[in-house]
Amino acid sequence: MVASKFVYLNGQRVSHPSVKVGPGDRISIRDWTLHLPSESKLPQLFLAHKLPGEVVTRKDPEGRQTLFDRLQAMGLPESSNLKTVGRLDIRSEGLLLLTDDGELARYLEHP
């Protein structure tokens, strides 16, 4: 599409497929336009290492340590708004992606 001269960034034709696009930019392809949100509206993304024995839930009725308890204790801002992309069972450990954008989380989880 770039080679066919269909792509525009902020009204200027894109001549190379490697161009930097940032918050607030406007991308046009033929008659379709995408307005990128300002930086303050971009979703927040975090990677968290889930420890063995931690539960991936907000509150555990059995009182076990949760991933969100640890994130809050570490001072992660707005951890109450974060959603995990997927989960790991209590015995597992590994990286989890967290975001404040529920739609993005659902999109990433969907097969």
C-alpha cells in the first residue's frame, strides 16, 4: 500500500514502510482514516512475574497472597484498574501481561 501511494501520515504521503507514528498522529489509507489517541489515552501495559503460590485474582476468600496484593505493595499506580491477559494457576510461575484497557485484554486473549 505504501508502494502504491495509498498511505498518508498527517496529510503527507508515506514513501517508506518504516516511518515513526506517535500519539495524536492521523493515518489515512485510501478513504479510511485512523486517529491515534493522545498519549494520555494510550493503554498502559505492564509485565509482571507471577510467583509460585500467588493467586491471579483481586481478592482470595482463602486469604492467599494475590498478584494484585504484591503489585499494590510495590506501588504500581492504579493497580485496581489493571486486568490480566490470561492467568496462571497457583503452582505456576511466569510472565503475565496486564493492561488498563479491557478491550485490548479481550482482543489479546481471543484465539
